[in-house]
Amino acid sequence: MCNNALPATPVQVIEGQYLDQQKLMTLLKNVYGTSEEGKNNFRVELRLNRYKIYPSENVRNATLTEVQIQDCRAYRRR
């Protein structure tokens, strides 16, 4: 097991409807980054049309803003 353990409960849950997965993964990599081993500093699950974000302990204080999430949408709400 790696030393940056992931939490058991998600830090952030995002509604997945109309969300561009590639944009979300790019955003998560930019916000949370990667470890020295080249692994992501986060885990993401898609269940019941919701993305559950589990960041590692060393980046625990970072969360995605609503503006960042909206930029990942396949269409913009008006």
C-alpha cells in the first residue's frame, strides 16, 4: 500500500449527467497532480451517475470549484 492513503469516504461528489469524462480527468490531474511514482494523487468512481472524488491525504485541502465543474460539462447551463 502506498503512503498517501486514500480516504474511505469521498471528499467531493459531482453529478455526472452531461459531464465530459476527458475534461474531468484533465482537471483532476491539474488540481491534484501525480505522485513521484507517476500515479494520480486521487481516485475517482462513477456510480449511479455521480462522480466520487477521493484525493490522497497530501492534497486533501484541494477541491474543485463549481466553475471548474461547469467547464467540464458537455453543454453549459443558462
